[in-house]
Amino acid sequence: MVAWTLQRVTGLLLLFYLFLHIHTISKLSQGPAAFNEAMATFHSPLFKLLEIALLGTVVLHALNGIRITLVDLGVGVQKQRQLFWIVTVGVGVLVFLAGAIPMFIFAVLKV
Amino acid sequence: MELNITLRVARHPAPQGQAFSEFRVTLEDRMTVLDALFQAHRKRDGSLGFRCSCRVGMCGTCAVYVNRIPRLACSTLVKNLKSEIVTVEPLPHYPIIKDVAVSLAPFFDQWRRVRPAFRPKKGDMPGLALIRKDSKFRQLAPTKRDCITCGACYAACSFTGMNAQYLGPAAINKAFLRVLDPRDGDGEERTKILDDSLNGVWRCHTQFNCTAVCPRGIDLTDSIVRIKRALLRPGRLFKA
């Protein structure tokens, strides 16, 4: 239930991010000034924190998606619960921290 | 020293507008939720409505929602719930008859739809059917046929709640037993029902709630996954 709910919540968040991303990139068609202005909003520490949150969302959704794909292929169905907690959450947290810590230090604290 | 728990039982229709009746129940040794219900029924309120039959986890009659998880009341030890308050509600996704007793009609409607009865391919055979020891049927069937039709899996699945026409885990698992059986002759009809894009196996999103609550320990999601894969490779699991 936790895994299923998490996949849907992260999926919706990523959908929202996708629209935001496409909207920002589309500014390229309006020339370099417009694009640079749009990108400037993403330099603030708040947005850097949101980027860290995005990393977490992507990692969870991707690793859980791999688990679901494996289950659909009939691999690891009996061990799916362990797959979720050890791989999706365990490995996910490690990958997240590997990215989030440097991002936090260099982009948010601006050391 | 007497230990007590609070037993909250959903009422339907609600007497005096109270959706739940509360009882202080004295904890007895190895007390099950069913024991607690009986204590409340005998000592406090004889109008409490709940179902039971065998009391030993064999018949599936006493399936109820205990602290929001479908369980057999007779097989759930109160102390294992590790909770001061035990809330018993009717299984979700079923029409309520009285208090925590529900009608299993939605469950059996889907059960019937998969043609659960065995129909042999050939009529009367002169000899015994040979089932090889290394066949999928011989290996998998013992792990799938213990279903006591308690209805817990159907209650646990989010998708039966959203779509009353979805087959549900138990019906699909029953169908899987027939699909595996090389002697069965109903493969073609059954395949069409299982393969239905709106209400067949494709409505399963591998939530695994069914497997988590099955009191017989049947891996229901596994049955559904196997059928999905077999449907994508016609002729692999059975011959029409």
C-alpha cells in the first residue's frame, strides 16, 4: 500500500514538474534574454531545495518503477516487499544523499 | 490484575445515532477478536451482529475489518494487534447487512464470472489423467488452491473498491487454477474474461494488498502476474 501510494504521489509531482520544465525550456524560442530571465528564478536557495526534493522524487519513482517492472516480468514476486524496502527505499536514500549533500553544500549554503 | 481493551464495533443501522458501540473487554488468555466480540455480545449487547462458524480459520465466515485491515476474527489474537483500542468494522467494498456482517454477493458474482467449475476437455476418459511431477500444475496448484473464499482480498484491493466490475484477486486466482489444469476444457471462454481490458487481470496494479491479507498465505498477486504474462504469450500456459 505504501509503495503503491508513493508511486502515484511521486508520479503526480513529476507530472507537475514536467509541465514546469517544458514551460521553462519553451522560453528558448523567445530568445536568450527571455530564457536567461526564466532560468534566473531557479538560482535562489529555495529553488535549489526544490531541486533536491526533485532528485528524491525521481529516485524513488524510478527505483520503485524498476521493482514494479520486475514484478510484471515475474521476477522477485515473492520478495517484492524486501525489494521495496531494501532497493527502492534503502538504495534510493543512499543515491539521494550522494546527490543531495553536495547540492546542499554548494548550491544552497554556497560554500 | 485484570487487563482490559476497548472494543469498538461499527453499528449499522446505528442505534441512537451512534455509529460505533464501545465495550470494555476483559482480556483473557489467547483471546481472539472473535472471543472479544462474543464477550461483548453475551455480557453487554445481545443485538451485536457478526458472523462466525468454525472458529478455527478454516471456513472464512468471520472475515472483518480489524483496525482497518481485513482479517479473520477467529484467527486474530487481540494481543498481537498491540493496541489498547480494537476497532471492528464491516469489510469494505461489500454491502452491509447488519453491523459488521456483509453480503459477499459482489465477491461471488466475480467468482462465477471466471467459470470456476472444472469442465474436462474430453468427456469420460477410460483411464486416469496423467499429471507429471515436474509440470507447472503439479508444482503451483498446491500453493493456490487453499482459498476459503473469505473475501478479505477483495476487501483489501483498492481497485475492487473503485470498480465493482473488476474480477478481483480471488476470482482470478481460481481462474488460474483452471488455466494451469491441462485437463480443463474451458480455456477459450475463460481467456476472454481474464483478458478483458476494462475488468480483467489488467485492472490489477500489483498493489499486493490481497497477498498481504490472505489468511491462507496464497500469493494472489503472483497468480495474476502469471496470467498477465501468459496472455501476452498465447499458447504458453494453456492450449485453447
